[in-house]
Amino acid sequence: MSGSRPRNEGLVRVLSMLRMFEARGRYTLAELAAGFNVTTRTIRRDLVLLQGAGYPICHEERDADGNWWLLQR
């Protein structure tokens, strides 16, 4: 892990993604990665982590990116 990134960066990113999903709805991996200045692989891992924690994150395969969104409860 790079010493230039804060230790809590991943947590901040995941919480920010949840707020973004609640505000706008659907995002592609590329949009999220560009917004957080990380790779699409990092974003995919974060989204899978949220799914595993019980958040209703949905994914629609349409290409390598797909659409991701949070089901409203």
C-alpha cells in the first residue's frame, strides 16, 4: 500500500459511494473510478464488499462496465 494515501481512504470512498447512489442512482465502474481517482478494479471490490455487508447493490451487465445501483429500501 502506498504511503501517500490515508489509511481510511477506502472507508471514506465506500461511504461516499453510498451517498452518491442515494442521490443519483446508477453509475458505471468507469464513472466511479474517475470520480475517486482509483481503478475500476478497486471500485468493483468496494461494491462487492458493500454487497457482502448486506447493502442491496445491484449490477446490470451490459459491457465490461455495466451499471451499478442501490435498491431503495
